Amino acid sequence: MPERRRGAPRSEAARMRILEATARLFATRGYDHLTIEGIAGEAGVAKQTIYRWWRSKAALVSECLLEGMLIPDRLLIPDTGDLRADLVDWLDRVLGVLAAPGGEGLVRSLIAAATEDPEIGRRLRASLGGDESLEGRLASGVAAGQLRADAPLAEIGEALVGAVLLRALGGIAVEDADAERLVAVVLG
Amino acid sequence: MPERRRGAPRSEAARMRILEATARLFATRGYDHLTIEGIAGEAGVAKQTIYRWWRSKAALVSECLLEGMLIPDRLLIPDTGDLRADLVDWLDRVLGVLAAPGGEGLVRSLIAAATEDPEIGRRLRASLGGDESLEGRLASGVAAGQLRADAPLAEIGEALVGAVLLRALGGIAVEDADAERLVAVVLG
Amino acid sequence: MPERRRGAPRSEAARMRILEATARLFATRGYDHLTIEGIAGEAGVAKQTIYRWWRSKAALVSECLLEGMLIPDRLLIPDTGDLRADLVDWLDRVLGVLAAPGGEGLVRSLIAAATEDPEIGRRLRASLGGDESLEGRLASGVAAGQLRADAPLAEIGEALVGAVLLRALGGIAVEDADAERLVAVVLG
Amino acid sequence: MPERRRGAPRSEAARMRILEATARLFATRGYDHLTIEGIAGEAGVAKQTIYRWWRSKAALVSECLLEGMLIPDRLLIPDTGDLRADLVDWLDRVLGVLAAPGGEGLVRSLIAAATEDPEIGRRLRASLGGDESLEGRLASGVAAGQLRADAPLAEIGEALVGAVLLRALGGIAVEDADAERLVAVVLG
DNA sequence: GCGTAAACGAGACGGTACGTCCAGTCTTATA
DNA sequence: TATAAGACTGGACGTACCGTCTCGTTTACGC
């Protein structure tokens, strides 16, 4: 017999309306113009309903990130068998987001959110190409003999993603060969 | 006879009190608990005096950064002739700041400031080991034949500094061999 | 055959816990810091159980008043045969409550409750010395020939109780001879 | 040389807009539907400007009362030389306010305000016929030999005004002869 | 006894207002 | 004209309760 809490159960509808409103406002206004009050209004929800389930704006964004509502899914790493080409391809697309109108704002907003909650930082690393995709692809490269077995995969990932963040922060223009050069650096 | 504006000249004393107050509060409270009002109070200055000379909190922090009031100066890169050893040494010290109490907060605060002003991002990259020191050291490594002449120095620097930022964001604990591994990644 | 509704009957235990909690909180925190939520918590009862049986905080207080849970019962009027002495004695004790620590707060709270529900006003007038006691005592004075037969008993009572309320509202300190003077005014 | 504070002086325009808005909303909605936010909105003023100068809703109402913005000024006591007739006349008008539509609400609201701030209680007693008018008229009655020289004027006033308040609280309907009876009670 | 309808505890929900903080602008008097 | 002081509008903060609502549980009548 399962222990059941009493009282009305949490409203899934409200939860989704809140997350969707958060994602919508995050995309349009950016992280630091995001307000709890604005989200509540957009979601048609009482502020208290937000505070009941999330400790802060950052926690809300973190959950959105986890649900994949903030980062476009076209940033997955392909696996054609050629590790270097796949990395360059992927990095080109990531840097392309930076170059796109609003794209830099998106990444900066994600970083801003991460400065308030380490969990976001970790999820950002994972989502932008961390455990599931980037490191997985690197591991697959190891299996294919395109990378030494003892290569520090985590550090390679960090170097790539970190370089992207740094560019977003600095507002540095992206050139065509950048992806190639970066990949060359970390793959040797 | 030089054209001179009339009225009182800008008070250098006020400017310094403001910058010092900013640096002090930045270090103790972090960037997002930094307020113009708080700075004005701490500096014994009217809010308007701040708004007259700086456009925003970020601009204020940016100037502090430029004056070297935010980042400890022990992060310079040595030049013993051995590029790899020097980089590991420097990176160890940088990561050591992250591990030190308050150190992670400092870096996160710097990143938070950078998300509001690209100029801060660029200065951060420069200060944390950019143009003056890191890339200079790499160039010196090229001259010493320890790095290929066509090595993409900027990208190597980005990868290293970016990895540091990413770790600060994720609150990832630092291990002893991390510096060595990261340097190995970017130097091949 | 009596029409009987089905389902569980009203819980007398819950009713009493609610009234007692109300009286307790009314006495300690005063009427305007009284909240339905607080009462429910104190009584170990669901909010809905309160709303099911009472329309408002004021109705709740009104019932407490009716049950004699709010006003100390030492305020009854004696009947020694000497009307004037009895009134002075009683008024002395009433004003004594005002002067006692917390006593003024009690009366002010009762007045505050009365402003939200005329029924409370009427019960207050009755409880503080209205129909059952004060006017009864006055009528007994008429019978004893100490008051003219056509004396406006209701108005005499109103004047006395009203003066007490006014003093409570104004926070006016009470002197020894006040009771005597007031009685002298209304008895001529 | 007068000690002068620096900084902008208090805005008299804002002060008046706030007091007028308070009086307007007090009259239309009553004391307990009065909100600081509502007043600020009605007055076109920031909430903080209210909190800067008044500690509470009650303090605001108290100042309105002092400025004579809440109580109609037709409640002054005449002095025709006949004390009893003048009192009956005045009391008739006061009770008339109670009987008028909205009048009872006004008095109840004033009482509600007084329960939160003794100062309001005192001003209420004064305004409704206290020191300036009622007691003055009584003193004049003493001079005219219509009242004994040692008559407790304060208590007579309290009894009259208190009776009015009590009626307002109880929602008791007013009859024609009530004023006469009440005056008869207190004048003997 | 057994179904069922109401009462009950718990507590989530959309709201309103609270009192505080700070942003950025403005108005003074002084230097 | 720059400054210290500080009042001003505006807006978001996070909290406290409101009164309503849904849950699952308990209770006692009427079949």
C-alpha cells in the first residue's frame, strides 16, 4: 500500500503553463529581464504557485533547461564515423547560433542563469554538448581508434564548450575557419 | 589658450572612492547583490554622481576590472623557458583560486558582470590570461620552437580560459591533475 | 417521521476546537491579527470546515461572544438594593479591565470586530452590560423607586457603555472618581 | 543662520493628492477596503512616497481627520442660549448622519480606524463634538446657569458621543425622540 | 452489513495586498 | 558646474491570507 500524501495533487497543467511561459519570456526578453511576476502573469498563475515549487528564477530556468525547452535541438552531434568532421560540423552550428540574430543573447542569458545556480552550469555543459552528446561522441571516436584510449574526454569537452562560452561573453565575431581551428587545438 | 569648460572639474577623489567601494562590495557581496545605492552609500557619494559618469553597474565594474582592482595579480604566467610546465603552473594557480573559499564566487561574479557587458567579457579574457600574458607566453613558446609556428594561439587561449569559466559555472571540484590534463589537450 | 439528511453529522468536537482556538488567538493576538488560516492551524482543522459553518471571521467571533468565551464573567452587575452604588461598583470593574494590561486591547478588539458585523455590536452592548444585566438592574432600580418609572433605561445603558467604548478607543487613562462621575451624569 | 536640511524638500502636491485620495476612497469604500496600493494608484503616487511619510493606513486616516477631510462640517453645535434645545438639535443632526444612506458606514469606518490608532479615537471624540464644540457649548451652558458649575462636562460629552458610537456599531435604527431622550439622560 | 452522502484533514490554486528594495530621474543648497 | 542629500515615480521582490477547489479518508444513516 503506497504512502500517499493527502490534499489536492500538484496541477500538471499549471506546471506546464509556468515552464512554457518561462521559456517564452526567456527567449524573448532574456534572463535578466525575466521576472517571477511576469512569468506568473504570462502563465495565468498566482505567484505563490511558482514559489511553492521553485526556489528562484534560476531553479525555474534550470528545469526548463532540463526539459529541453531552452536550447534548440539542432545542436546534436552527428556520428558519421569521422570524428573530426563531425566535431567541426557541430561546432559550426553552435557558433552559427551565436552569430544568428538573438543567438548571442540566448547564450549570454544561459550563462547569466548559470551564474546564479551551479546546477544550470552543469546542465548547460551537458546540454550544449556534454555527457549525452559530446562526450558520447568522443567515446565513440575512441572506439573507432580516432582518439587515444587514454584521451581526457571530459577536458576536451570542457575546452570546446568553454571556448564557445567565452566567445559569447566577449561578443567576438565568428569567422568561417574558427570551428576548424578549435577542433584542431583540442584534437591535436 | 586651451578651451576650458567652466564650473567645478570632476572630483578625482569621488571617482576613486566610488571605484574602491565598488571593488570592496563586489568582493564581499558578489555582482548581483551589488547596487548603485549601496556603492553610493559606501563611497559617501550621491547616486547622481555615479550616474553622471557611468552608464550602469556593469560599466562601473568594467572600469574596476581595467584598473586591476578585482582580480588578484598573482595570476601572471611565468616564463622559465618550458612552455608546458609554465602553463600547468599558471593553470594550477588559476584553478587554485576557484578552489579557494570565495574564489568560485569571485569568478562567477565576474562572469555575471560579463553577461551584461561584452566589454567586461573581453577584459575578463584578457585579464584572466589573455593578450598581455597568456598569448604572449604562447608566442614566446613559438619562438622557442615548443609550438608550431602556425599554431592558433588565440584558440588555445580561449580553450584554456573557457574551460576555467565552465568549471566555475558548474561548481565542479578541482583535482590535482586537472591542469596537466587541460594543458595536454590544448598542446596536443 | 423527521426529514433527516444523510452523511456524517456536524462534528461537535471540531466546532469546539475552532471556537476555543478563536478565543485563544483573539485574546493573545487581537482581532485584526486573527486569521482564518491561523485559527484552522491552531484548531487542527481544515479551512473548509470553518468556511462551511461560518461566513466570516466576524461571525466566528460573534459566536464566541455569544458563548461567553471572550468577555470575563466578573463583569456582572450586583444587586444590593442600592442602584447607584451597584452601578459605580460595576463601572469601576469595567474601567478596571480597560486599565489592566491587555484589557484595553481586548476592548478595542471587540470594537474592531463590531465594526464588521452589527450583530457583534448588539451582543457587545448586551454582554458588556446590556439587556440581561444592566438594563435588568436598572429596571430593578425602577421597581425599588430609585429611578422614575418613565426613565429611558435603554438610553441610560447606551450612555454608560458608550462612554466606556469611547475611552477604550481614545486610550484615555482612567481615574478613580470616573465611575462615580459617569453614574452621576446618567442618573442625574 | 537656520539649520537647513539638504536634498529636495517634501512635495506638498504629493501630500495633498495622497490625503485627498485617502479621503475619497475612505468615503466610497470604507476603512477596511482602503488599501495603501489603492490610495497610491488613485493619487498617482508611488507607494514608497506614502510609506516615507506615514507609518500606516491608520496614520494616514488620522491626518485626514485632522485636516477635516472626513467629517462633514455641518455637525457644529449651535448656541441659541438654550442649552437643552441646542444639544437636541445637534444630536438630531448627528443621528441623522447615521440614518442617512452611507452614514452608518462612515461612522463605522471611523471607529474601525480608531481601533488601530488611539490618536484617531481622540480626534474622533474631538471632531464629533469634543473639546472645541461640545464641551465648549456645555461650558457656555454653565455660564448661563443652565448647568451646575461643578457638572462633569467631559463625562457628559463622553456619554453623548459614546451613545452615538454604540448605536452605529449595533446598527440600531434611530427614532425621532431618541435625541431628546439621550439629552434628558445626561442633563438630568 | 453495505452503499452512499456528507463532513472532515490536507493542501493546491488564482488572487490581492502587504511592506521593502532598488532603479533611474529630479530638485535643492552648497562648494 | 559638480557635488551631497534626498524626494520622487515605477516596478519587482518574497510573504501572508483570502476564499474556492480538489483530493482521499472517516462517519453514520437508510436500505
